[in-house]
Amino acid sequence: MEVRRRKCGVVIHRVPVEEINPHQDDMEESAREIERQSGNQDIKIARLRTLKAPTKLNPAARYNSFVIQTHDPTTANKWIKSGVYYNCRLYPVEQHTP
């Protein structure tokens, strides 16, 4: 038997492929970089993935949307209110409802 922890998801839109390229970049490393740049060492990202399925992504797209999942609902709410900083840019955040 396996215990699963609840994940809270938020979506960031219009991230340039120069920042995070889902076809080339390591998503795990990008998640760790978002954690480092957030300024709060308590934030742990459980998963970073594209909003669309990887097979449906347009390879010529200049921007993508990403889902950030965390186990801490307080962190997700803080991101919704203040946004996510990544590479000196503030990205607005909304709640992810699959």
C-alpha cells in the first residue's frame, strides 16, 4: 500500500521558451531553480510540467504554460497572491483546476 500526499497546483502562463524549454531543458532542474530564486528555503516543488501534454506542444511556440505542484497549500496560495519570480521576471499565477 502506498500513501499519497495531496498536491496543490498553480499555473504560470507565457513563459518564454528561452527561460524553460520543455523540449530541451530538464524540468526537475528548472523546478529546483524556481525554488532557489523564490527566496524562501521552505518551498518544495513536487512537480513541474507543461499545461498541455508533451505530445500536443507546438515545437515552434515562443511561449508555454506550466503547472507547478506543491504539497503545501499555503505556498500555492502565496504564489496565487504574489506571483512566481523566475530569472528576474514576475509571472502571474492562477489556481490549476484539472
